[in-house]
Amino acid sequence: MTSSFFDRLNTYVATSRAGKYFQLEGSGARRERAGSKFTIEMRAGLTTFVTMAYIISVNALIVTDSGGTCVCNNGGNTTDRACLTDPAYAECLGILKLDLITATAAVACLSTFFMGVFANLPLGLAPGMGLNAYFTYTVVGFHGSNKISYETALAAVFIEGILFVLLSLFGIRQWLARLIPKSIKTASGAGIGLYLTFIGIQSSAGIGLIGENNATLVVLSGCIKDSAGDCIDGTRMRSPTTWMGILGFLIISICLLYRVRGAVLIGILFISILSWFRGTTITYFPYTDAGDAMFDYFKKVVTFHPIQSILGKMDFQLNNPQVWVALITFLYVDIMDTTGTLYSMAKFGGYMHKNGDFDGSSAAFVCDAVSISIGACFGVPPVTAFIESGSGITEGGRTGITSICTALLFFISIFFSPIFASFPPWATGPALIVVGCIMIKSVRSVNWDYIGDAIPAFLTMALMPLSYSIAYGLIAGIGSYIAINGVVYVLELISGGRITPADKDLKEPWAKESFTFANVLPGWIQKLICKIRGQVYIDPLDVIEEEERLEREIAAKAEVKESKIQIDGDEYQLRPIDMEDTHSSGSHHSTDYLQRTISIAESGIRAE
């Protein structure tokens, strides 16, 4: 009964105007997203939100370390102990943190909603991890210890967003992305999978299985920590929360194995609910000052904190040269970060086209760029697409409905932030590990047969988790690709083609897109130009679809031709037997075995 209700609901939504707009399966849209159903999209949106919800509290915690707009009344450097212990300054920081919680949820809501409505992609956006740390500790400095103020840094972020809007509107950002070699694009998906896994096994946003070590940088941890956050000797792999994370990982894995709907969400909620009880070794609210404060906030359940100190606080006095250094850094890091995430999620979701582009790419880049400037107005670091969106895609999210559901939940979290800010890292960490495991499978598509493609792809994958940055992984891959293949090109040019690698024919073709209007300008501008000139605009994706259709027809004809045999000059067609008929007649044949039988009565021959 329940199943039939959801089936009717999916059919109703799919056949509506909204279903056609979002290209749901069965909507009749030109490019339907295979397997997309309304209920699946909603569940995927919930899963994406739950895996992203940590950003509400984590981003607020990190950016509060910048000091924001707070000023120490005792004078001197705000990093001095006198300032850090000043009650008025501490009170201001407390208000700043609550402001940032509201701002983070609001910006995530708006930006994710834009991505769902205008780009029709199942991606969540929020202030980026890594970018917020760079903003706080490198640009502004710990409690404003650097020469760039919080307000000026926000102005640099706002300008970055405007520049991105211009680059995206005129297709330059998309054109630069298409120039990235296919192997590196493919490897970035696997690299992001490893990056997600690395996040999921740490303690800050994961299960705490891996910890830091002065000699080896990282080491197997899972230890019990003291009040200062240091591991207690002899407690390795004895942390109850680490084992709870491992349990969550097993729950999600087994549910996925048996294709239980909502597997990721089930694992996250199960571990979270168990961790909300106080007085246990796995509680998220220990009986400490910090634990009491978190529990008091958690008990509020419903509350709304209006932004008081950071809304619209931008200072455009850009006479400090370090501001421009920060702006350029924001630009290239964000280009690489967003490009890697968008293309990897498109590949992971199955809507990447063979020309290296995907549906809604122009709108996606514009939405990302606009969201950066909106985020600056709300007082938060650059907004970017979140790799945690992969958890929603794993749950079956394929359209913008997933993002709209996620955005709606971020809106609700503005009023229920005590709940949504209380998912422990050992509950969300297992989901990141599982998604990383699923994403790593794209490594099979890398061209490992040619060193000029394999090494850059490997560096891309390796440096994403090791440098804790998607951008630096892409920079390493692209840089090594140019260096290695550039040397090959120069040697071939100097030698007249006599010095060339023996396996050069195995090299993957590179998209040689010249900087022309046809290659750079997005579809909406090309349509406008064609309309003005009275010409017919041909969508490149239509050409690709027609080529794929012809390829399928040719393959089908070849298969039919191969299924024919000749006996004594007569041609016979191999016909697959209907397995349902064989079962109904009591046949012992397995449905996994396709039997082809030819009966030739005249010659008494029977071939199986």
C-alpha cells in the first residue's frame, strides 16, 4: 500500500511541469536523468544535508578564530592573554560565533537552492573547508594578528565572486575547465574520494582512527584523549567513539550491500542518537564546561539568533598589497577547487558527456560565483561546492530536487541549529569513508598504459588528500602533465618526429580547444548571436547524442550480424530463449545463463 502511494507520487511529480523541468525519469524531457524519482531525490537531499551539517558549527568555530569585528578594549595585540581573557572581548566572540552559525546556514541555504533551481544539479554549497582556514589563519590571522582586517578580507572575497561571475557568464571559466586532460579529470574523482576518506578517518570531522605524529606526520590513533586533547599513553584503539564510528561504517556498508534505501542516512542517525545520551563513554556532551555548553545549546532545540555584527561588514580600502595577493590566491584555489568538485560529481553522478562537459555547467559556475559574493555580504569565507554531495548522489540523487531539499533543510536548521549542529563527527565520518570508497572506482578509467597520462593522474590523486586540498592536487597534476608532455613535444619538434616515445600511440587525446568564440562563449550567448544573424543554433550536446545514437545502432547491427551462422549454405539466426517461458515450463536453466539454441529439423542437427 505504502509502495503504491510512493509510486503514484513519483509518477505524479514526474509527469508535472516541475518533473519535466528537472528531467525526472518518465517526465518526457529531452535528457531525462536515468533512475531519478522524486522520493529518491528527497531522500538524497536529506543525506547530503546530514553529511554537510557539520559545516554549520565547524565553519563558525574556525572563522571565530579570526576575531571578526570584535575589538579588544585592553589595547595591544588581540592575541595577548589580556585580550583573550577580557570578558567583554570573550562576550563579543560568543556573539560572533552565533552570528556565524546563522550566516553559514543561511548562505548554504541560498547557494544550494540556486544550484538546484538554475543548474539542476544535486550539489550542496557552503563556505569551503580549507578556504575558511586560509581566510582565518593566513589572511586575517589568529584574532586579527595579520595586517589585513576581517572586513577587508571580506571585500576581497566579494570582488573574487564578481570576477568569477564575469568569467562564468562569458564561458572562460568553463573553457579553462575543459582544457584539463581527461585522465586528470577522471583521477580527480578518485583523489576526492581519498580526500573524503582522509577527512572521515580523522578526529576533526571523522572517527579519529588516524592522528598526528611528529615523526611520521600521521599514525594509527583511536586513542582516549585528556582534557587538553592529547592522547593518553597506552590507549591506542581504545576510544569508544572510534569504535562507534567503525560500527556506523559497518552499518552503512551492510545496508548498501543489501541495497537498503537510505543506507547512509540510517548509519548517521543511528550513531548520532546513541551519542546524544549523557553519562556514557560515547556521549557528544561530556560533563565538562564545553560539553555543558553544547548540551545547553542542544536542549534549546528551536531558537533563532539574528545576525548582529557581521552582516555587510566589508571594507573596500584595498591599498594593502597583501589584499591583492589574497585575492589572487582565492581566485586560483577556488577555480581549481570548484572545477575539481563539479566535474568529479558530474562523473560520479553519470551525467558527464564525452566532450568533457556536463548538463548545466555554465549555470553551475555562475551559481557558485554569485554565492561567493553573497557569502561575503553575510560575513563568511568563499562558498564552494561540497564533496560531501557525493553521499546524496550515492543515495540516488541526480537532479536539482536533491539540492532544493538540502537547501530547505539548511533553512530549517537556522531555527533548529541546536539539533543540526550536534551531529558528532564519528557519526558523519563513516559516511565520508563509504562515499570515498565508491568514488575511487573511477581510477579504472585512467589511462595507465601511457606514462605521460598515468603520472599526472597519480599525482592528482595522491596530493589531494596529502596536501588536504583539491586545488593543490589539480595543480600538481596539470603542472606535471605540461612538464612531461611538453618535453615530449619539444623533442619531437626538434628531431622532426624521430625522437618519440615507443608507446605514444597509447596516449589519450587531449581536447585542443582554441580560444575562439565557438569554443569559449556559453550556449546562451551563441543562441543570441545566431538569432541576431538569422542562423540556426546547433547545441553541441545534440550532436554528441546523435553520434552516440549512431554508434549504438552500428553496434546493434554488428551484434545481429555476429549472431547469424551458416550451415550447408543456409543462414540461421541465433535466438535467445525467453527465460520466463523456460521457468514456467519447469526448465532447470538458470536465469543468469543465456542459452542460444538452433533446431534444424531437416539435418537432425541441434546446437546449444
